[in-house]
Amino acid sequence: MQSESSPSLHPKIRDLLSQLRHQVRRYIVWESVLVLAAIVLAVFWIAFLIDYLPVRIGGSEMPRSARAVVLAGTFIALLVFAWRYWVSRAQRALPDDSLALLIERHHPDLAGTLVTAVQLEGQPRTGDSHSPAFLSAVHRKAVQEVDRVDLKRVFRREPITRKLWLVIPLLTAVLVLAVASPKTFGRAISRLTLFSDSPWPRRAALEMVGVEVPVISASQDDEGATELVPFEHQVLRLARGSNSTLRIRAAGEDHGHQIPDLCTVTYIDDDGTRGQSNLRRVGRLVDGYQSFVLDGPPLTSLARSLSLTIRGLDDRLRDFRIEAIDPPAIATMQMQVRYPNYLRVFDVSPDSSTVTNQDAPAFDQELSYQAGVRIREGSNLTLVGTSSVPLGEVDVFISSLEASSGSEANPNTQGERTLPAAIAADALSFTLSLNDLREATSVRIVPRDQTGISAQAAYRYFIGVVRDQVPETSMRLSGIGSSITPIAKLPIEATATDDYGVESMQVEMRVRPQPDENATQKATDASPTDSDIEPHVVTPQRDREGIAKLAIDLRELTDQAIFKELKPGDSVTINTTAKDRFDLGSPHVTHGELIRLQVVTPEQLLATLERRELEFRSRLEQSIDETRRLRQSLTGVNREASELKTGDEDKLRSLQRLQLRVRQAELQAAKTTDELAGIVSGIDDLLLEMLNNRIDSVDRRERLQQGVRDPLSKVVTEPLPVLRHQITELERTIITETSQPDQINKAVEAAVATNDQILLQLSAVLEKMLDLESFNEILDLMRGLIQDQESLLEETEDAQQKRVLDLFK
């Protein structure tokens, strides 16, 4: 690169060319500086405005990555333009002939003398043919013209001027900004050079408070409570399907900021759905801050994860994310039930009466929970639940339904309380033990995962309890009425049943003596009750159905001196007592219905039985009358069948009337059969009562059985079923479409004949009962004479005793 003029040139020409060479280099420097300054100033203002102006209109600053790109781009642009405008041009050679040619171009009046002089006076040229005289003449002429050369005409100032018009305003603006707002200028320089990421100051100042979520607890005491969950690194995890409230606050004038009139949240979920909602202002200023909440979409029934941006005036809260997490769910719930001891079968040690259950399994029954499930009272219950996700905690709260309603409850389970749940090693299952359940229990369970996310509603399980019922017992005396003789035999059929088996059953008998008529009223009031009298207890053997049959012989009990000799007027009470195996509290003991028997003389009992015979005779007479009316009804059917009309419509009506009569006759026959069967059963009871009371009247029993009971039983079992069958066939004949009067009359005659046979047999039985009544009247007369004789003997003895006492007076 030639930087100096040839020494052979005239000094004036050499100075001119040197001056031009220096001006060209200065021109390059200034133009390069202006270009680089323009780039720096333009980038500064563009980047500053892009970074700052969106903040003023509610936007956000350029992120650091964008500012880094701008800074890198600016540096690259400076290098490119510095190379292009400065380095590359400064390295180029500026020979004398080029400079002379440049001057000749802007000074045409030189007519090439300057260029010729410079080229010919330069380095020796070979091959040129010129005259030295000519060269000297040209050289002198060029020297003469140098004084008239104006170098200003060589340079174009428009490029420099244009660049100055660009740089000066930009630079002036920068200086004004630096003087007017040093903080703004300094923050802009530090942000654009990446020395700082501090945001631009805003009119509003928003702060994220957090998300208020409802507290899901197993206890109903926490119902409606909420807790504030803050964001961690601008990320918050919420349960899918939850309903929560977003809370922010805005600084007020006390903190040098303006409270926005409206704050807006813009969100986008993972599916790309966008939306916008407004936060509402709540409450008053607290410590210089105004609260805003969002209690609607998208936080209502949260379905998907989403990103939030909150705007209020010129401030922004960005890049906040809420992740929707599937809450833990109880997939299955198994119930392991161990029955209480009173329901279990134990092995009894041969050396002692204690029971052992060392080899008993951990539970007796395992089943899946379902609505309406009930377990036995006093059972131990273990709930085994499986979760859809690993568990961190299980909140359990139980309440006894009966205890809450005010009834007496087991102290182990009474009221409401929390219970610990044992979580398995894999954290996918848990167990909960409920011991000695006595009442229906409600179990509320809220599972929580290992990050604290809980189910959005408590899982409720209702466990019903099947209470152990007290045993039921009943007793029936066969062949014994309300009165008995002192030597009676009491056949007893006792029954004791329980839902889980009867442990023991007893028959208790007490004898209450006849009260003394001469006792005072005070003594009467102090007379013992049935509970004060020592009972005679019998423990009978029961069959599989819980039925026990036994007989208590009063004569044997008297002979064995268990009771004193019974006298007429005494009373005997009998009842049963049953006890089950229930051992969880007060024993379940049931006392059966009390049967009271009055002790009477055989004569008094016979008189009672005779009155019952009279009742049977009255019932038999009524049955005979009803049988006669039945015959009349059948005869009427025969008469109407003979008068059937020939027309279809009239015949149909007649057949319907006949059918109605036959049905009435069928009902009457059934009623008569039931009545006669009742008489037979009553006579059987009467005969048994005579036998059990040991009444010495064998002939009377035989006459009653052979003359009344057996004939009546034969009527009930033989002709009456035949009559009912004949009446049924008669009805079938009537409803047959091809029925004829002859067929109906034939069926009616057969039924009437059977009815007549029944009347004859019943009349014979009635005559026998009348004979027995006459016989009983004779017996009554004989008993009356005997009683009169006994009374006369007693009066005679009293008179004799009185005369003997009078002798000693």
C-alpha cells in the first residue's frame, strides 16, 4: 500500500497528493464512526422501546434470551460494518496516479496535465517513448495548476451529512434520557447489556398470594374450612376435579403504586384451550394491599393442567402453572370379620372348663364392602382398602349412629373419634381395625397421596350391626285346663329358640298357698309374691328344633316332699326361662308367659268339665241344624234344575242361579266339617284333662269317647268329605255346556243321600250326649247327697265338742 508520494515529484504536487490522501482516510474514519454510532444508537433505541413500551401499555419486558439475541446481533453488525467501512477500506492502497486521476475528475480544466506528470515522474517506465522536454513542460504546467485545485470539490458530503442527521438526534435523545432519568437510562443499559434482569418499574405492583383450596377431612367439624397453598417456583399441584380460589394482592399508594380497577387472568390448558376471566376485588385495604380473587373457571372443577398470566394495569404475573393431578381413590374395600366368642365354637380343655382359641384364624369371613352390609354384634372388623396411587396419609373418622342419637352404646366405640390407619409398605393399601362393634357405625375415609393431594370427597362406609336378639320361649300344657287336681300330671311342651342358639332352658314351677281368710289386711299386704316363693326348677333336654317335652307329676313332688300337700284353693304357676350365649354385657334371659293353674277338688273339676260337655252339645245341635239347611239347599237345587228354561239366555241365567246355590252349599259343608272337627278336638282335650288330673271316672271317659268322640270323628273323616266332593262334582256338572236337568238331578240326589246319612249319625251322637247328660245329673244328685252327709257329720261333731266344753264350765 503506497501511502506517500514519489520524491521525484514537485513538492507542490507531492503536498497536494499527500493532503488528499489524509483527507480520504479521515473521511473513511468519520464515515465508519458515524455508521457504527448509528447502529449502536438505533439498536439501543429500538431495543429500549421494545423492552420498555409494552410495559407501559400492559405488556412485559423482553426476556433475557431475546435481549441476548439483540446484543449478539448488534455485536455482529458492528464487526461487519467496521470491517466493511473501516478496516477493508483503510487497508486499500492510495497511489499517486489514482489520487491525481480523482483530482482530474473533479477539475477537468487540468486537461490531464496532473495525471501525466504524476505517471511520467513516477517509477521508471519501460517501453514508453517520450521527450524529456515534453515531460518537463507538462510537469511545469501541472505545478502551475496546483494552486487552482480545490480539494473540497473531490469529496461528497451528502453521505456524512445523512449519517450526521441520523446520529445527532439519536445521540441527543440518549443524552436527554441520561440527564432526565438516569435510573431509566442506567436500567436500560444494564438490561440491554445483560448485566441485570430487574424489571421496569410499573404503576401497579401485583403479588401472587396462592390458591385457597377447601380442606377435605374425614371429620365433619372441618367442613367448609379452607387452606392457602402457595406456589413453589411458580408451580402448584391441585387435585383434578377440585374447586379452588386464586388469590392475588395489589400494592396501594402506601407502597407507591396504583391499585388496578380490574385484574384479568389469561390461561391456556394442555389441550390448547384458551380463556380469560376477571378477578373480583374483595374486602378493604389491609396493610396497604388490596386483595383480588378468582373463584370461577378455570379453577372450578379443574380438569386439565394450565398456565396462568395475570394482568393488572401495567403489571404482569406470568408463567404460573397449575398442574392437575389425579387424586387418590379407594379402588376396593375388603372387610375381614372375626366373630365374637359367643358365636364361635371353641375347644374345651379336658383338664379345665376354660375355652381356648389359640388355633383360631385371624378372621372368620372376608367379603367385599357393599351398601347395606351388616355384621354381628361384638365382631372385630378390619377394613382393607386399596388405593389408585401411593398413599402418604389416610384420614379416618368414625361415628356411632346409635351413640349420636342418644342411646346407650359400647364405651369402646361410643361417640365420634378418629382412628389411625396402617399403610402398607408398598403404600398402595391400608388397614383399619374396628374392634367390638356394638352399634351401626359410619366410617369416613379421606386418602392423601405422598404429595398431600387428597380425595375431593370423603369415602363413606356404613357398617350395620345385627344385634343379638334375646331368646324366645313358649310353653304349652297338653290336656290341662285352667284348673287342676292336687294329684294332677302336667304334660308340658316347651320351646326355646334363639338366632344363634340357646345355652340353657329351664321350667320353673311355684306353688302359692291359698290366702288365709282370717288374716288381717296388714298381713295380706305383706303376703309373698311369686318371685319370693322358691321355685321347683327343671332343666329339660331339647331336640334340634329347641323343643322339650316333659311331665311334672304333682303327686310325685308331694311324695318326695318337694312341695307340701296341695289343697284346693292353692295356685300353681309355671313359666319357662331361656338364656343364650351372649357374653358382651348383661346376659340375655327371657321369661316365658306365666301360666297360672288353680287347684280344685276332683268334684269341682268334673263340674267344670260337665259345663264344657254342655257347650259341645249346643255346638253339635247347631251343626245338625246347619246340616238340615244344607239338605234344603240341595233339594232346592234339584227343584230348580227340573224347571230349566229351553231358551239359551234363560237357561244361562238359571244355571248361574244353580251355581250360586251350589257354592253356598259347599261353603256350608266346609263350615260344618270345621265345626265338628273342633268338637272332636275339644272332646279329646276334655278326655286328656280327665286323665291327667287322675279323675277316677273310667266308665265316664269310655262312654264319652265311644259314644260321642269316635262317632263324630268318623263323620268328619268319612261322609263329610264324600259330601263335599259330591257338591263339587255337582258344580262341575252345572257349569258344563252340555249339562242336562237329568244329570243335575242325579248328582243332587247323591248329595242329598249322603247328607241324610250324616244327619242320622249326628242325631245318634246327640242322643248319646243326652243320655250322658242324664247320667251326669244323677251323679250330681249323688254328689249333693254326699256333700249334705259330710256337712251333717261336721255339724254333729261340732255340737258334740261344744257339749263337752260346756261340762267344764
